Amino acid sequence: MNTPSKISEQALEVRELTSIDQLYGFECSDPDLNDYLHNAALNSFDEGTSKTHLVYYNSVLVGFFSLATDIIKDDHLIEDDAKPGFDPHNYPAIKIARLATHKDWGGRGIGLFMVKQCMAIAIVISRRYAGCRFITVDAYKERVGFYQKYGFKLVESTKNKNKPKLYFNHIELLKQLEKQKSK
């Protein structure tokens, strides 16, 4: 199959993981993420701990991401993101619990597409179903720059951990989008 160096977002399809999905061909560079997708993702949904979404290009599984609920403490936030007087000092969030691109499909914009999908889902949740102000991720150290490139902020107190915590204030993004839309 001749594959483009950059894949159009319109050519990517997102589906919720179901028991009939064929996952055996998916392999990313992280054995733990492969194991999760193949052996634990459905059970995590059944147990109510996360929901996995699959990303396809021309019927080929090229990536996946799993989302869960989370909180972020106000002392983890940069001052501009915290709201004075908010109690109990914990903000509701959607966590990118896992995100992986197939090892043969990296560098083609699939990772960014999946992050945008996570943002879109968080915005829908926060506007239609439940309060949710932030998107969080506990990223591998070597992936921190990827998330920062797209506006995620590092929680300083976690920067030396194996998986530093980052967050994104999607409400500010939503306000900007709504302001542009009203012009």
C-alpha cells in the first residue's frame, strides 16, 4: 500500500472499541500500550474505568486513545488557570489515559488528530453532559514535548516523575472559538 507522508484528517475515522474489532495487527513502539489494547481495553470499559477509541485510515487500524475521568488540584495549575474561590480545590478533567500510533504510521499527523479528538470529546462533555474544565495526561518523559507543542502545560511538581502530569485548559480554547464564531 502506498501511504502518504501526511494523512488528511478527513481520511481518518474514529470508532469506539467493541468486542468484534480485530486488533491483532496493531503494534506501537510501547509493549505496555500494545498489551493494554489487546488484553485490557474492553475490560476497562466494562469496569467503567476508561473508554477506548480506535482510529482507522482506509480500514487499517493506525492508532487508538483511551479516555477516563480525572481531577486536577488547583495547586497543580498555573495561576491564570485556577479560579479563586473554587471549592473543593479540585477541578474536573478528562484524562488521556492512553494514546498510541501504529509503529508504521508515526509522523503523519495521526497523534495530533487523536489529541484534537480528545479535545473535541472533552468540549462536548463539558457543554452537554457534565462539568469538565481540563484535559490531563500523564505522559512518558520523552512525550512531554509532543503535548506541550499543542498547548499542554507541565505540572511543575511532577516534572521529575517517570510520567509527568500535563494539563490543557480546553474551556479557554472553547471561549476563543465561541468568540471567533460570534464575529
